[in-house]
Amino acid sequence: MTLYNLSFAGAGRVAGALCRGMYSKGINIRHIVSESQAGAKMLADECDASYSTSLSFDEPADIIIVAVPDHRLKEVLGSIECPENTLVAHTAGSFGLEVFPSRLKHTGVFYPLQTFSKDRKTSFNGLPFFLEASSSEKEAMLTDLAESIGGKVYVVDKERRKLLHLAAVFVCNFVNHMLTAGKEITTKSGFSFEVLEPLIAETVSKAMELGPDHSQTGPAVRNDKNTITKHIDLLSFSPELQNIYKEVTESIVNYYKKGL
């Protein structure tokens, strides 16, 4: 397995997690670029790398990983200056190779399907990486890189990856927002959010073991209108949560009606 020389454009959550994970596996991190000099320096110091705020990569690197917010991706890729043979790969789930300027000849997608936070260490063992590259040679390089940190590689095109990114929004971002609502309601009852932890753990465990479509419980799947009405009344303190409850309940009722 080849250990490549890497540089990063970006020093946020995704770049930080990948950079630290790769550095811990002995991968040489050459250079960190971020518009925040403080952020670039902090990450570079952790990984024995140089840093700057300029997107000119003068130090030779086999691969440049571009991990920036989606709305900045095209602008950043258009500003990168690097040696002609360098592979430039972004980490976005909703974009493919079409986002790269034509002057960059060796391009790829290096998309880890995970949520990242600055204050949490991420394990890459078994983590799915969805890859795409401009050639089989560059695909092999990205595969080696993902596997070197314990990742599980899937080679997929943009359309399939966009659907996976959408699925991730449902199971991660939307679920977390529901947990936030649950915390708010639990606090109103005088209890801490931790009282829900066994329920949350069993819900996820059961969904993975049996399949989420075979694990649904609660008043909506039974179409228990009496309980549903009481819940909506209890949510009178928040019209927004009332609307969410009604929409999700209707969706569950309709989904399981189709299965009858």
C-alpha cells in the first residue's frame, strides 16, 4: 500500500478529521491552505505541515484534498495552482468531476459518508468512501488512500453519490433535528435529555437489525387518532413543532397504508 504525500485545501471539520486520521497512519502531510490563517496554522502544527492562505501549492504533493463548504467548492477549485501531475480530489457528495476546471487534468472525488465535528475524534475503520476519478490510475490512488486509513471503498458515479448524500441528510441531519426537538420537549417535562438515551440506542439498533421499515412503532403506524390529537394539543407551545408532528405523522400513516 502506497503512502502518498498529501496537501489540503481547507482546515474545517472534514479536512481536520481526514488530515489527522491520515497523519496518524504515517501519511506525509505537506501543506495546509485555508482562508483562515489561524485555522491553517493550527491544523498544520498538528500534522507537521507548512501552511498558507494562498491556493498556490508550490510544495510537491501526490494528492491535494479539497474539503471546503459546497458553496465555495467551484471558486476554490478554480483558484488552485499546483503541479500538472498532482491529483486534486474534492470531498463533496453532491458534485462530481464536472465541477473541476478543465486545466486540472487529474481529478477525483473522495467522499466519506460520515458526519464530522471539531470536538470529536472520528474512526475511519469500516467507514464507506465513495470515489470517482478521471482515470483508473487515479482511482487506484484514491482507493489506496482510503484503505490506508481503514476505509471501505465504493466506486460510484455522481448520480448515485448524490442520492447517497440525500439519504445521509435524512438519517443524520433530519434525525438530529428530531433529537433536538425531543430534547426541548423532554426539558419541558423537567427531565434531562439523557433519559431518552436507551430509547434512542434501541431505535437505531433495531432499525439496523430488522430494517427501519419493519421497526416502526407508535401512534402514527397504528393511525391512533386519539393519541395523535392529544400530542398535537400538547405541542401548542410551538406551532412549528405542531406542523412537523402533523407532517411526519401523515407521512408514516400513508407509508404503512400502502403496505396493507
